[in-house]
Amino acid sequence: MEDAIQLEANVHSPGFPSLNLRSLEIAPGVPWPKAALAFGWEAQSYLATVSYLTLVAAFSVWHAIAVMLVWSLVATIVCCNARRRGFPDLLARYDCPTNTRRPEVRLRSSVWFVVRICLAGVQAFIFSRTFRRHLTGRRRTSKRLFRVALLGAGLTLFGVTTAEHLLRRAGYRGDHLMRLCLIGPFLNVPYRAFLSAAVTHAAWSAARIVL
């Protein structure tokens, strides 16, 4: 016990530099634990895509919808709670530092910017950047209808991370944001399931022609 206390004292003593893993950053303002969560979440997203194709090919599109709907609802709850606790928004604006003379810092920031686009998805990034200004207008009826249409398209075409970003950009917070995010799976899952069925059917048709 005394040895453990002595070791802890040495680690935090001035002559022995302490190492706080949580403070390590892969880019300015981006600690590695949050980056690791982003990579883990993207792995989950790829696994979900493979699951869609597998379920459609092995069973039916309705089996895929049932299984993936549960998957997506759980993922939505996890994502929204993680965002409340500081999980990074991959689609949020991130400016590379321009006031630093250290080229390695600017390089890391630029690399992280590219990685964020890849993790979030190029299509989601383009969609969010193209229509971000249209999500905040609420005065005119035409703008409100266009805003609702944009949110509906975003929740249908993209997953929970993009849906959460769009809804937060539109001004929703807290439980209201969570409830609206939970609508997303009922739009996105059938869309992805039928898209997977179309891809699977096209692949089988091409294989029959070749063989």
C-alpha cells in the first residue's frame, strides 16, 4: 500500500511529468476519447448498412425493417444522450486555427476536418452545408414549409447523427429534440430497406446475366 502511495506521489511530482490521456488531442479542441467515439459510431453505421443488405438477401425487406427499426431506435436514444454529454457533432462548423505559427497544428486540424467529412458522410455534409441557413427561418409560411420539408428529407435520407444535427440547427433542444429524432427511424429505415432490396435485386440480375 505504501509503495502504491509512493508511486502515485512520484507520478504527480514536479520531477516526474504526469500523463493525462484524456487531455491528449488529435486536433485543437478534439480530445482523443471523443474522436475514438466518433470512429466507433461510424463502425456501427457501416455494420448497420451491411445488416440491411444481409437481412434483405437472407429473409425479406419486412424482416429487415422490423430488425433495423429496433436497432435504429436504440441508436437514436444512445446518440441523443451522448450528444448531451459532449459527443462531437461531426457536421458542426469547425474552423482550422489561423492564428498559430505551428504548421503541425494546422495540419492536424485540416486532417481532422477531412476525417469528419468522411465519418459523417459526404452526402450528409453537402446537404447540411447547402441548407443550413434555411433551417433557422420561421417567419414566413413558405419558409416554414420549406424548413419542414428539409427536415423531413434529412430524417428520411440520413441517419441519426445527421438528423440530430439538422434538428439542433433548426432550434430544437432537450426532450423535444429527442422525440423528433425518434421519428427519424420510421422514415429512414423503410427507405434504406427498400433501397437495399433494390440494390440486392440489381446485383442478382447482373450476376444472372454474367453467368
